[in-house]
Amino acid sequence: MAMNNPGPGVGGPRWGTPPGTGQQAPHHHLHHQDQGWWGTTTVRHHHPAPLRTGGPAFHPVWNQPPPRRRGVLNVLLVIIAALVVAGVLLLLSLSLGPSAFLLCGILAFVPLAICLLGLRWIDKWDPEPRGALLFAFLWGAGASVVVTLLLGTYVVELLGSALATTSPELIGPVLQAPLVEEFAKGLGVLILVYTRRSHFDGPIDGIVYAGTVAAGFAFTENILYFGSAVMESGNAGALVGVFILRGLFSPFAHVMFTSLLGFVLGLALSRGGGNGRILGAFVLGLIPAIAGHMLWNGGTLVLFHDFFLFYLVVQVPLFIAAVIAVVLLRRSERRLTEARLGDYALAGWFTPEEVRMLATRPGRSQALAWAGTVGAKQDMREFIRTGSRIAYTRQRMLGGRRDADYAAEERALLEEATQRRARIFQLASAVRW
């Protein structure tokens, strides 16, 4: 990490650098040649990083109040979504009875926890704002359920009229449910695109937001399915069976479907463009989400008569493919961070050692461990988070996005990183003395 010096390679502890290897790395190591989804957007919009030329010390920026207009809107959206969830859960409680509702709610928390832990792992490199994730969950658990219930009957009637020879057993679960549910969940993701666009940087962000919406929807739907098992059978055996199939065998089902929409939206946003591109990506992303949902629901009705055979032949391979795709996307995120922060290292804002620290998991872990010994762990955590934000802000500019003043955001983040660095060294110096 460098002090407040203009040139790269100056001073500071070298986290993750073995003894004797503190010299400045050649410039070409700062740009990873194996680019990911972001590579094609980079070469079309050349934008050199601003030079750090010394001058007066930066003033802290993290203590300044953020703009309020969008913050107020986001708070209102969370409150409205929470009220809708409260209303949906109240109706479920009145329908099932307090005891059954409480039992089914507790059981529904198990697959929800599994999904949220998985999404947190996906989102670990550049975490999304908690408020945005809270809205995503609340939309899924409440508003998307309401939209599904309101549109479901009309869509069934339309499909029944258009497909008069098709069995109603297929129209409901195989056609109507995927169409309506994915559209209802997708609306929440689309709202996040417009209200949290500065945090919507690429496919991973889209997957995280869409997956969180889907996890909320699955939570409420599981309560309904578990409650139906209790009410219809009146014994615990049916409830256990439904819980095992939905809660343990396939907790990620809804997350996988809607994440396909999030992936397409995130990819489109990374390439810039206006409302036409966004809405086009929304419609395009719904196609694989709906198709995956149809395959899942219709597998045992159309393709297989044995659930476990369908599970092993179709569901497990799809889940493995999804995990592999996410791992590759996470690696691409790391390479993007390394490449974009490398631009700033050439301009004097970071040392090559800092770039390696900020762009690798071992480097981040080592830096946090060191910071913990000098009482600067929180500042180091914020320095790492700011480094990620700087990298993605620069990528937005290189990708041609013009939905915000990213040049001003870039300057503010660079100043914040400089002040965080100075604060860390101040704490470290106090411990030494």
C-alpha cells in the first residue's frame, strides 16, 4: 500500500509480496490478457485514468452526506415492499392457522438460508448494497406473489382458450406458472436496474439480484406448499415428503430460473445503452428463465415418470453447469479488478503491490489479517471495497455507459481510497510507536 505519494511503487507494506520481491512489477503484468465478458466493452471506449499529480492533501469524502433523492426513493420502495410482504404473510396465516403457518414458516427458512448463503458466496467479491438486496428479497416474497395471483387466472383462461386440446394439468404448471411467475419476479429485477443502476455492473450483479428476488418468492411459495400438504393430508408424513423434495432436493430451482434473466440484464448493462437495450434484454432474458421453469415443472409430467430419474438426469447436471458458470464469472470479476486497477497504478494512484492485494483473494485476506493487528481492519475492509468500486466505475466509463457522472464518481472514490490509505498508515504508525 502506498502513502500519499504520486508515483507508483512508493513505500508501504507489501501484502502478499514475499521478502525481496518488493520492486515495481513490469507494466504488462497489470493488464490481464485473459479478459472475460467485459473485454469487448473496454476496447471501444478509450478513457485514460486521471494522473495523480500531488498538490494539496485530499479532504475526507466518506463523512459527507450522500445525495438524498434516490436514497428516499429506495427507502420508500423497501417500505412498500415490506408492507406487501406483511399483507401476504397475514393472509397465509389466516388461511393456514397460526400453528400451521408458524411450522411451515420455520421449515421454509431452511431452503431460504441455503439460497441466501449461496448467493452471498457469489456476491463476495464486490458485495451489493444491503438495501438493494433487502428490496429484492421483499419484492420476491410479496409483490411478485401478488402479481402472480392477480395475473394467473387470466393467463390460464387465455391459454385454455388458445390451447383447447391441451390438458389443464399441463396448462397450469407447465405453461401458466412459468410465464406469470418469471414475469412477476423479473419486474423486481427491472426495478432494481433503474433504481440501483450504479451498482448493476455485469452478469454477476444480475445473478445476485435476480437470485435474491427468486429466493424471496420461493420462501413464500414454500410456506404455501407446506401448508397445503398439512391441510390436505392432515399428517406429518406428507409435509416431510414435500419439505424434502422442495426444501432439500431443489432449493435453488427458482434461483436458477430467474438468474438467467439477471445474467442477460447484467450483460446488457455492462455494454451501455438506453431504455431500448434494457427492455430488449428484459424480454430476451425472460425466454431462458421461462424455458428453464417449464422444463423443471414439466419434466415429470411430459419427459419422465420417475422424479428421481428426472432429478439425476436433468436437474443435477443443470445445477452443476450453473455452479461452473458462476465460478468462471467470479474469476472474470477478479481479472477485471486487476486490469482496471492496473490502469490507476500506471497513473500513480496505486502501487503494483496494492493491485495484487486488491485483486486476489489471498492478498485481501493477508491485508485484512495485517490490518487487524494494528486496529485498522474496518478501514482496510473499506479500502478494499473502495478499490472494487473504483475498478467497476472505470469499467462503466470504458463500456460507454452515460447514465451517471462516472468521472466525478471516479475522482471521489480515488480521494476516498487515498484517505483510507492514510488512515491505515496513521493507525499502523501509532501502534509501532
